[in-house]
Amino acid sequence: MITIKDVARHAGVSVSTVSYVLSGKRRISSETSQRVRSSILELGFHPNAGARALASSRTNVLALVVPLRTDLNLPVIMQFVSAIVTTAREHDYDVLLLTKESGSDEVHRVVASARADAVIVMDVEARDPRIPALRELDAPVVLVGVPADPAGFGCVDLDFATSGARAVSHLADLGHRSIGLVGSPPAVYERKTGYATRFLTGVTERARQRGVAVHVHPCAPSYTALNACLDDLLLPERGVTALVVHNEAVLTDVALELRRRDKRVPEDISVIALCPDAIAAIQPVPLTSIAIPADDVGKIAVEMLMRGLAGEQPAEVRLLGPHLTDRGSTITAPRTAGRSA
């Protein structure tokens, strides 16, 4: 395989001179430039993607950072990825998926080697350790999520705090006074992932405002963990008459396990979920839900990057309002419901 060193040797110039001819970033005499280009043609040298990118100053590639941790729900993540890829293609961009947990180092290598023009980062934590390194990148960065300090970044996400509040208000309006939250996996809360902590805050604050008792149980993505979660939430003394589920991995099993316990949805217990509409609609009992708008978030993230690449995008935080669809899995609380506080 012919390399850039072979071209330099054949043309009698340095490797850096060949690079400058390819990139156009430094003025090279027409005689030298012509000699280099003649050598490229004669040797049949094909510049790699990075070198071609230097010539145009663009790779037409977006880097998408998604650490594929075991506590993430892959089908939901892929809805975001699909929306980002589809929108990127509309702008003639490809997407490079980066899945290692050491995301900031990997992103630096990709940007520094001219393999991507801009970056989208998912699974953002409140005190995300990647933030300082991302701020140093010489490329536009958009976060799907909102860190504690979003200064300098474009951020887009569902308004999870308002979504949590909306779920509680919906149940409180139906007369429920004691609700259980089937929460995200414990590791998600431990690393203070933004979406989970904001949803939890929205639930607990609105419950306090409405005089509703809320019982929270983080739930690992397994049937055994769900069993333990429901054993706790459905203790008779809690008087729980409704469940809020923020855990797509166990969502199907919630209805099945409630049925096994002779609890009918919604006659004996109401259930509302935070999940994509397509997932809520195909459950054993179609669930009233607040939608996770993966398509909208993915599209907006790419559009933000396109404006950033054009030098037009100021840093901004865009939170999308919740949309609740009633599919009949939440009804008026039973009159005999417990009123524990």
C-alpha cells in the first residue's frame, strides 16, 4: 500500500509538505504542489478519510457518544440513535458511534484525527466527568441531557422534572393518595444520571405539593429485582393504589407480575409509564404514558449541530414538554384505598 511517506520520497519533499498540499492549510509554491500531485497520480496514492477531510476541512461525519452500560435500555437508546442517523443523512452526514465508557478520550482522538466534525453526547450525568474535556474540543458539541452546569453547550432533552410532576398530578386528579415509583436501576441513580434524577425530583416535589404519599424503589433490570420491588411497594400498610414506572426494561413484566398477584390493571391498581409511545401501546395492558420523544430529541440535536457548524448556534438548553396519552390503565382510585401519608 502506497503511503504518504512514499509520496514525499518520490516528490523529494517532506511528509508535512505533502500534508499541506492535501489540506490546503498552508501556502505551497505551485511548482512544489504540482510535483507532489504528479507523484500522487504516478504512485496511485489514495489519501485516507482524514487526509481527504483536511482538503475540504470537513469529514461530513458526526460522532455520537453512547456508553453502552448494562443498565441502559438498548431498544430505547436505539430509537435515539435511529433518529440521529436519519436526520444526519438528510444533511449528508454519516454517524460514527462511540460506545466506550472512557468517552472523552475517545472523542478527543476522533476529533483530533479529523474523523468527525461535531459531537453528540448521550447519558449525561449531573456532574459528568466528560464535561471538562468536551469543553476543550475544537468542534461543536450537543448534549442529549442537561448537566448541572450546561454553560457553553447546546442541550436538548425531555423535561423530565415536569414529566414526573405531570404523572403525579394525573394520578392525584383521579383521587390516588399513595403511589409507588418503580424507578430506574440503582446504578443510574448512583451516578446521578440527569434524566433519572430530574424525573424523581419532579415526582417527589409534586407529590409533596398535592399531599400524596410516594414510595420510591429503584429497580434493577431483572424479574427477580422487579419481584422484590413490588413486594416492597405493595405492602398493605402503604396503601398504594397506583404505580409510576420509569424503567422500560421491566415494563412488560410489571403487568404480568401484577396479574400473577391477582391485581388487575386498572381495576385494582392504576399504572402510568414514562416510555416511548410505541412501547406503551404494545404492553399486555396498553399503558397510559408520558412519551419519551426520541425522534424529536434526535432531530433537534442534529439540527443544533448543523447550526453550530455554520457558526450560527449559541449555547442553549431546550427541554421538550411532556405529552400524556391516556390508554385506560389509570382510573379513579378505589374508595377503600388507604390514605397513609
